[in-house]
Amino acid sequence: MKNDISFKHINKLAIPALIAGIAEPLLSITDTAIIGNINENATESLAAVGIVGAFISMLIWVFGQIRSAISSIVSQYVGANKIDEIKSLPAQAIAIVVGGSFLVLAISYPFAKQIFQFYNASGSVLEYCITYFKIRIFGFPFSLFVFAIFGVFRGLQNTYYPMIIAIIGALLNIVLDYIFVYGVDGYIPAMHIEGAAYASVIAQFTMAIIALFLLIKKTDISLKISFPFHPEIPKLLGMIGNLFIRTIALNTALYFATSYATDYGAAYIAAYTICLNIWLLGAFMVDGYSSAGNILAGKLLGAKDYKKLIILSNKLTKYGLFTGVVIAAVGFLFYNAIGTVFTKETLVLEKFYQVFWIVIITQPINAITFIFDGMFKGMGFMKYLRNVLILSTGLVFIPTLLFFDWLDYKLTAIWIAFTLWILARGIPLIMKFRNQFLPLTNS
């Protein structure tokens, strides 16, 4: 059925995308849970995983925007029935972003100490940061390669293969985490934080190999680089540029949050790390519907089917809100049990439970914001997304954090700032969408 936006079709895209979306935060959550339960220096190691995880997530989010840019262009060509005109674009785009990833690796590796001193890490936490980072950063190019191929599959309205790749990567990472961190008596020594890093790199490499195989075998897209550059490359680079700036603004918020939590002490950054990973897991669980919005909004815009675009936004809002409420309900139901999964340190748990309720109540708000964020990416409205995030970070997140930090709210200050930040990002997107497309449904 042309431009199908039925519940069945939306979930056919959303559920595999949801499972695939959980893979990246699951890698970090696995590291967090396993490292938090080691016998030696668990709090310091957990703090290091949180700090390095924040920095690597920043890199992936900045450069991983290639996924949204590729998906937007490909899906619009699919909607306009012009897919044959786009086949040379993915190879060129992937080459550009992977080349950039090797440049980032070469620049960041020698300056690991300076990078994490910038995050206020010191002493044994700083040493663990350097150790963990200098291994895990080698997975960065593989992650970007996988993100780019996911963008191609999404543009082709296929979320099944990304789901398969993500499941394999996540499961492999969990198994290797246990083996490398705790060791196997008589065979593999316990490598603690280094083992967690090796597990992540191997999982990311495996995902890249599988993604490459499926793209070559299951699609007509070639990874052979040809010249001249595709006419859409300037538009693609413009999208990536706007998303790059947008993600810098996003990670400015994450930097301030991580830096302040680190400055409060090891127990605070450890508790913050657990909260952030759970918060991100919730966000990525909603990402299924956000991804469906990304895929279908681009296709509907390419087909100029504005009535279905409005209907799609209404449906996704309902589905996303329901999902967010369910996540929040599960969080409150298992409130006291969740923290103990990640650590047994009494002081860390005390700080965690002081703010976890805020993390939970943000889930429905996150759901609506991320769904409209996904739709705007699918439609290629990257400049507006950029401006909204710059303003919400500069005018809402940072002033809120500074004010409540001045009141000595510590971790509570950080999560109040995150809550208002999400609201400031979501409300303008909803208003812009309805103001632009409601009038077009009558034309």
C-alpha cells in the first residue's frame, strides 16, 4: 500500500528500530553494570567508564549524524520513486565520514590525559579514564561505519537488518564483558576496566563486518566509490554540518553535566553515570517510534502527502506517550531494585536514589520530543533543529544548572536542568510542525 501509515506498518518499522536503537546504550550499560560490581576500585572504575562514555558518545553523536542525513535523502527519493538516482551517494558519504573518524582518532589518542582533565578527572579516576579510552576509541570508526549503513537501510524503509546487526553486537558485547572483565580461571586473566573496553571494540568491529555483508548481499547499493560526486553531496554535507553544530550544543549540555558531577566527587559521578545510562536507555527505547517518524516523514514529504504527514505525527505522539508512561511505570515499580543492578556501593546508591525519580518522570517528555526530532531529521529540517538545540542549551540548560548548583542541589540541579532542556527542545518542534503543515493539508 502506497504511503502506508497504519499501526501495523509503523510498528513493522518501529519495533526493529527500537531493538536496534537499544544496542549503543546497552553497550555502555553493560560496561557500567559489570564494572560497578568488580572487587577492586569499583567506584573509581565506574566513574571512569561514565566520563569516557560521555566523551565517546559525544563523538559518535557528532559524527553519527551521517545516519540521519543519509536516511533523509534516501527516503525522500524513495517517496518520489527516484531511488535509481541515489545509488552512488551512500559510498561517497560513508567514505567521507569514516575518513573523518580516523582523523579524530589520530588527534584524540595522544591527548587522552588532557581531554579527561578537562572533564575534571584526577588521580586514579584519570588513570582509569586514560586506560579505558585508549582501547575503546579504536571502535569509533567501526561505529560510524555501522551508523552510516543503518542510515542507508532506514532510507530504504528497512529496519530489520539494523536490528539483526544490533542484537548480535549487543549480545557479543555482554558475553565478552563477563569473560574479559572477570576472567576465566586458568584461561583468561581478569582484565577489569581494560576488558570492558576490549569487549566493546570487538563487538563494534563484528557489527561493521555484518553490516557490510548485508548491504552488499541484500541491496542494490554499491560501496564502490565513483566520481564525480553525487549532486546531493552538498545538501548532505549541509545537513551534516547543521547536525554537527547541533550535536556540539547537545554535548555542551552533557559536558557541563558530567563535569559538574565529576567535581562533586567519585560517588556523585558514579551515581550520575548510572542515571545517565538509564535515561539514555529510555530515550533509545522510544527511538523506535522516532525512527519510524524519521523514515516515514521523509517519504511522505517526498511524495507531498501532507495529510498523512499530520496523521502520522498524531499517531506517533500517542504511541510515544504511551511508551514513555510504561517506561516510567516500570521505573517506579522497580525503583529500589534498579540501582543495585549497577553497584553495591552504599554511598553511590544513596546519591542515585536522590535523583532517580526525576530521570523516571522525564521519560514521557523525552518520548514526544524525540519523536518530533526524528520527524524533522527525516524531512531534512536540520537548520531548525540546530537553532532549537543551541537556544535550549544556552538559554535553558546552562542557566538552570548554574542556578540550582548555586543553591547546592548537586545532582538534583543536573536533572532539573535536563528536564527543562527537553521541554525547551520539544515545544518549538511541535509548534513549527503544526504551523507549517496544517495549512498545506487544505491546499
